[in-house]
Amino acid sequence: MFDWILSPFFGKQNEEKPDASIFKKALELAEKALVVGNDQDRANAFSTLIKFSHSSPDLSFIGFSLTPLIASPNIRTRIIGFRAMSIFLSSTSPAVEMLPSVLRKSFQYDELLIPALRALTFIINPFVFHCLKKDIIEIATESNDVPRLLALHCVYLSYKQKPKYIKHLLPLLKRAIVHPALRYTASSILCEISYKDCSQLKQFISILLTEIPLATPHMFTKFSRFLQNFINFDPSTASLIEKPIFQYLNRNDDIISTCEAPFIITKLQNNAQMIQLIGKRLQTIILNETDYNYRAQVLWSLSLIYPEFTIDTVLLSGVANSEDNYTRSCAQRLRTVMTTDKVAAINEILKIIEKTCDASLFEFALNYVQPIGQTYVRVLLALGQLNSYYIQKKVANLILSISDQETQQLLLDELTETIAETPEDLVGNAMAQAIANWSGRDSDISILIPHSIGSRAVEDQIHLVNCAMQLWTRLQFKISKIVLFRLQFLTQSFDHEVRQLAGQLIDLDAIIE
């Protein structure tokens, strides 16, 4: 009935994406086929729309046409329907409520079981899980490896939306975590649950005691992170897992396990010997490994076991000169913790942040310096000069959150000595607001109304005049002639709000004799 020739729509792979007119034509043909066509026409329609899905507008409105497609007696048509379902629908789509009965029938066919479950992972919600609960749990318990894996994923996604479904998830995890093909997925899910709530996970400790010594490096990483969370919940667990953890680390010296080890052994009690062993392995990795990612992770791991493990300063100095910015940042972070000259250390950190704009090193610098005093003020102003939106936004908030009056005055003194006007950015706006809130000097109004105010953006002009008005309201002083001249210039602005604010401030000044 419909002639589906896809070549006009899709040529060679390196051709440009189809334009809007071609998409519109394809959509018209697809809509017509979905309404009056047979199953084959519908399958062809969705095949076409799938190819448009990554570059087209929202197509979720066609979701209701999927039900007859995945109920078709033709296997190929159904598989196309499942693929379309995973692309065009989500867990909140209205059409999802029509699908459970059709999916249940698809579970009975070996050819459709995996496509149906894979599509289900994209659309499952508490309603769908409630309808298919018995079928999904049965598949997760008794089917082959791949269907079990997908079914387990479906139960986990349902739990994320409705935590009470953990009662269905935990028994499945107990079965899966001892199954070789499902173990990694089960441990990953277990790890994710432990970040939220460990209260029902004690039953897995006895299983892990036997699984840890035989784990692969990636499995050990998952077990380690789960145990870190559980020890935070129940510190008495630390004594139970010491032996299997030490057994594993004595047998395995791979990079992944060695880098992960400090995270878990620092939570154990009798760990002195193991810390020395892991520390030596980490230093050996730095000497032999050229991959920057590994070297950075090793430095991070070493920082966790300092000062229990004495780090070779010569080795650390060599890494600190690395060509890789992130490796250099990690090395400097560790050197800062070890050094006694805190001022020199923080200056070195500021130099690296200036070159790299490393957000993690920026956070470290802020945590390293106490939020009071001259050093804190200078660090904030130095960081505020960096061309990074994230850093500027953070610094602006930190400037306005200073509560210590002495530190506030130090900031104002630093601004008065070093700048004639505030920068045109987030930090500059925070500086202006700080002057308006804290300054006791009427001369600071010249910073808020600088000679260049007429050439600034309208938003900056409004903010600066507002700050000047706040300063005047607090101190009520006679504004200098040069500042009044600048305000008179603003009364000629094209922007109504700028003219109004400047005029109001001039009128307020006229009150003062």
C-alpha cells in the first residue's frame, strides 16, 4: 500500500542530516501508515522514524501506535516495535500504561524475551512493575544469564522510583551476587543502594566475606565501596572484614586494587602493616606507570594514607613537574598536606589553579585556608581573577558570606588599595555589594561609581548605582562633585531604570547640606 523507499531520506553515512522538509515528508507518510496501514507498513514507518529520532523534534506522541506493532504476529515487526519503544517512550509517557499485557505475552517467546526486557528498562515505572512483577521476578530468578541481568535491572529501576520495592530487589541480589555472570551487576546495584540506606544490607556481609578473597579487581572496587558505606553505618563491621581484605591485597598487586585499597584499609583498625605494603606499591606504580590517569589516582590514594605512610619527597617533586595538569594538581595537593610552609604551599596552589582552573584543586585551596584573616582574603581575590564561571560564582558567594567583621574590613582595605573600580563580572558584583554592606568610608562610593560607568553594560550600571544608594543610605554623606558629575551623565542614559536610579541618588544627596 505504501512505497517505503528510504534512499531519498538516507543516503551514504557521511551525508548531512536530512533537512526539515524531508523529515516532514517522512513524518506524513509514517502517520498515514500508522493510521491506515498494515503491520508491515507500521514497521517500515517506525524504521524510518527511528533513523530520524536523534535529529528530530519530540516524537513521543506516536507512542500509542506502538501497541498494535508489538502485538503483531510477525517477529521482525515486534522487534522493531520494541526498538521504537525504547527510543520514543519513557517511564512517564501515557502510552506506557497500555503495554504490560502485550509485554507479558512477549516474555513467552525466546526470540522476543531479550528485546522486550531491553525495551522495558527504558519505560518501566512503579505501575508497569506492579503489573509485571510476577513475570519479571520469575525471569530474574530462573531464566538464562542475559534475561536475568535485564530483569534485575528492571527491578532496580523500579526500586529507584519507589524504594519500598527493595523487598523484591534484595532476594534477587542475594542470588545474583554469587552467580559469575551476574555478580558484577549485582555488586554495582548493591553499592548504589548502600549510598542511600544500609539498614537492610547486613545480610550481604557474610556473603562478601567469602567472595572478597576470590574477587576480580573491578569486583573488589565495588565490594570496597559498599563496605566503606556500611562501616559508616555500622563501625563494628570493620573487625569482620579485616581478614578477607588483607588476604585479597596480599594476593593481588594490580593497579586497580592497589589504588582502591587505601579507601577501605583506612577504615580498618589493625592496618599499619597493610598501609606500608600498599604505600610501597603505590610509589612503585608512580615510578613505572606512564599513564597520567593512573598516576593521578595513585597520588590521590597516597594522600589517604599520609602521615601513616611516609611518602618519598623526591619522587613527589618529580611528579609535581608533570606535563599533565591534573597529575600536577594532585601532586601539589599532596605536597601541601606534607609541607610546613603553608604560605609557600598556598601560593604554589594558586599558580597551578591559574594555569589549569582545576575545580578540585580550587575546592582544596578553599578548604585548606581558614575562612578568616588576610590569607583568606588574598586567596579569594586571587581566585576571583580566574576566567572560570564556576570559580567566579563560588568566589562571589564566599565573599558575601564572610561574617567575621575583621575579615570584612581586611577585604575592604584590600579593595581600596588595589582597585579603582570593580571588575565587570560576578566577583566584581560581589565586591560592589560588599562595599555597600560593610564599608564605613564615604569615599568608597567612587569605586561604585567609577569614571568608566557610562561605558558599562546596563545591568552593571543598575547594580552599581543600587549599591551606591545602599552605601549612602547607611552612611548619609555628601557625595563628591566628581561622583555627582558621573551620576548626572547617567541621567541621560537610554535605559529608564538607570536614569531613575541616578536621579534618585542625586535627589537624596541634595538633602544633605
